[in-house]
Amino acid sequence: MDDKITIIEGPPPVFEPIQEGWVMGLNESPGLYDLSLTRLRTFNGSALVERCYHTWHAGGSMYLEYRDMLGLHKKSPILAARSLTTRDGQVLFLWVRRELEEAEIQEDPPGEDQQPY
């Protein structure tokens, strides 16, 4: 149970393409994957980041568990995590690795005339 962060309610997470160079170093593997950033509201962001750290320090893997648009369970490895407190509450930033097929299915990012989720 300590090796995952589960989204219990709400819409599926929105995965944003990575624009930061430092994250590309996390993608060293023999397979091809897409690196994405997702932002989640939480009440205990610091505790979740600490749980990630302890799992990684022990040599384990952390996963983001969520439901997709069809309601199917999905699981993506978390590569990095950060918590930030804003005026609206705590936000958990998760950098995850996804299969290329999953990334291509993701909707296009909102344009100027569209509102983000």
C-alpha cells in the first residue's frame, strides 16, 4: 500500500508534456516511454512526497493509480514528486512515465479558445 498514490475520486489526471530538461535524465531505459507531469490537489502533499522518498530510498518503485476516461484502472510509475502550498491549498506535482500508446491517446492540450479541466 505504501508503494502507490491513488486518486480516489474526481476526473482522471491531466498529463502535461514535459518542458524541463532535467526530467529527461529520468527516462534512461531500454524502452521508449513518455514522461509527463500531472498536478493533483491534496491535503497531505508533504507526507506523500516523504512516502515516495522512503520507498525510493529502500530501492522500491512508486506508482500513481487512477481511473482513465473509460473507468479502467491504470498505474504509472512516479519518477519524481514535489509538494507546493498555494493560496488554494496543497498541490502535488508528479512526474510519471507512461507507455507511448497511452500518451498518444491523451487529448490535445487546451487551446486559446478552450478552458483547461
